[in-house]
Amino acid sequence: MILQGLDLMEKDGFTKLKNKKVGLVINYSLVNKNMEDGIEIMLKNGVDIRKIFTPEHGLYGLADGVEYSDQIHPLYNIPIISLYGKHKKPTQEMLEDIDILVYDIQDVGLRFYTFIYTLANTIISAQENSKKIIILDRINPLGRIVFGSRIKKEYSTFVGGYELPLRYGLTPGELAKYYKKYLDLDLDLEIIPIEGWKGESFENTKLKWNIPSPSLPTFDCTLAYSGTCLIEGTNVSEGRGTPKPFCFVGAPWIDENILYKFIKEKFPYLILRKRYFIPNSSKYQGELCKGIEFFPEIKDNFTIVAIEIIRHLIQQKEEFEFRKYIDKGSQTQRDHIENLLGEDKKIFFENNDTYLNELYKSSQDFIDFCEDILLYGGLKLWKV
């Protein structure tokens, strides 16, 4: 049985939080092994929760990119502080009545996931305000695989930074240790590690799928998201607003037969079908899109798949274009496709052994840097 950080703290009766004024940095993924609500469990065990800090999507699962304001928990009357609005990290004033911060948010192990930058900002704020922070660790559902070159500092945004590779293989606890080392922080950091996890990906555990965000309702969607999120920076639908976000790819102007043939010839091992779909939100809302549906498996490298789709459409379709920003209407500018890819954008134009070797070298540099912060065995470089 795998016991994650919250399970172990519950088993211990939350001893480490007794007689402390606690600030939780959480979202709806704060549940134990039986999928019971973590806030309720803590309160029943006498934990003094003074404030709840929440990242993108808030505590209830708002749509992607929607900023929101502070509020009060409707049942527990605890202040809920937005870290995805006016403030992206806890301020000194917010932490004045807090003794200890506790972070527990399910991650997916990909550098364009905003939760990991909320983690970084929380750690920085804890250091600046001399607060201890405890990370209740959770598995990385994608396992220990590392892939993609490290994003350069000049590309840093809230969906890519800290020289992380696209897929980094760390848990939230290890990522906190990475930030501490990378930023050279003098920080009182404690990790409550996972018990019984050896680095396997989600489908090889007996855990329930703990939905990390509204557009990742299944593990299949998360596997596809590791690559098809890059398509979000184009005028092609990546499936948001459909029953299977990131598993659907298409547009009204795409010929699904040509795209299907290209993908099957390029990646004969992939399981996919031709698919018509109508998004109920996001790009092409209410319009008929023609494209494909993926049925992902853990062995599939969707980063390479997505990049090859983009390269193919660049060559085949005059209608294809990059969008300057993923969400033009948001007050927070979302990341440009080149920022998402970092130096990986070269693969649009040159898919050769020299480039792949450079990518592998960058990934290996990250693995080497992380060697002394790992809690669950080594990281593995994914070669295609």
C-alpha cells in the first residue's frame, strides 16, 4: 500500500501541527487514501487552520486561466486567499498570524503546470518571512522519467521557469528541495515522504485518480497533456472543452484523413482514431472540428508526437498559425509556444541526431543536479 504525506500525518495524529497556527497551501486534491477531505480530517484532529491559500483553479475547480479573489470557506468560515489573482505568492501581511505553512497539491510532473510555481513562490515567501514549510508529498503520476531540455532563464514565466525540463520526474517534495538548492535558500523545509512508492507511474499503483485540475479528468488525458499542451499555443484545438481534453486534436480546416495517415506512418505504435468533435468551450467553441483522438499509453512520448504534428501542419496548411498568447483575454498573459518549448523550438525545423543529443545532454544535466535531493531512487533519461 502507498501512503502519501497526508496519510502519514493523519496516522500520526498531526503531531507536527499541534499548537501551531497553520496556513494551508492546497486545492481540491487534499484528500487521503480513502478520498476523504483533508481539511475536515485536520479540523477533527484539532489542527488550527488560520488561512487557506489556493493556486490556479482555486479550491473548487475554476476554469483554466480564470483569476479569482479572496473569499471565506462556506462551511468552516476560514479565509481563502487567492494566489492566482492580484498576488501570486503569500505576502508578509498574509503570514503575520501563521506559524507554519503546509503545502499539499497533486502535481503532474510537467513544467507548464502553474501549481509548481505557486510552490516556488510559497517557498520563497516562507524564506523571506522566516516561516517553516512542510510539504505533504504525493506521487508524480508520470513516474521518474526526465525528458526535454531545461528551459533557459530568459524564457521564464508562470508556466515555465527555474531551468526545469519539460518533464522532470520529481515529486512536489523533491521539487521543493530542488527550488531550495537552485535558489540557494536558507529555509526551514520539511518533507513528509511517501511510504511504499518506488517511482512507478500512476497506472502501476492502486491509488485512485486524484484529479489535479479540471482539464485532466483522467490519467490518459495527463499522458497526452505531456505533449499536446504545446498545441495550445497554436490555432489548433487541443481538446479543451471536450470529454477528453488533450486526447482530441483538430480544427475545422484540418483534413482528418491526411493527419491520421501522417501520424500512423510516423508513429505506428500509437493507438488513435479519426474523430469529429465540437468543443463546448475554448478554441472553436460550438464549431465542428475534424481531427484525431488518442488513446495514450505510458510508453508513448507525446512531446515528440505533438511537435511532429505542429511541424506537419506548418508544412501542410496555410491556415495554421501560432497564437501570440494562449489566452488573449486573460489579465495574466499566458505563455507563448516558444516559451513553452524553450530551446526545444528548434525541433520544429531540425529533427536530427545532433539536436536530440543536445536535448539529452540538457536533460542529463538536470538529472545530475538533482542527484543529492532525491527521495525515491534515481531519475531516468527518456531516449526516443
